[in-house]
Amino acid sequence: MLNTVSRSWLIGAWSATLAVIVGSSVALGASLSTSAILLVLGGAPVVIMTLLHGTRTPTVAEILHAAETKDGPRR
């Protein structure tokens, strides 16, 4: 499912959802520190996705193939 969603759309939707959650916490009278923690924890995935833009993640098969056992590298 996430293969068909563009990165910019996903980041925008995540940011909009985060804005609604933080705005709601402020509107309901949450303390500033609680709202700041929500903002930081909710913003961390967006920052990571932005920094990792263009990097290719390895597949499970590539990870398992590169793993070394006690007997040496797998062949």
C-alpha cells in the first residue's frame, strides 16, 4: 500500500495530523511541556524520513545473506 503513496504526500499528511493533535492538546488546556513532547515525538519520524530521502533500504534476503554465523560468512 505504501508503495503507491508519494513521500511528500505522506510527510504532509503526517504533519497535518501532528498539527491537529498538538492543537487539540493546547485547546484542551494541556501544559506547554506536554504539547512540546507531543510535537517532538510526533515530528521525529518526519525528520527521519526527510533525512533518509534517496537511501535504499536492504531487503530481508540481503540482510540474511550478509549475516555472518559462528562458522564464518554464509555462502
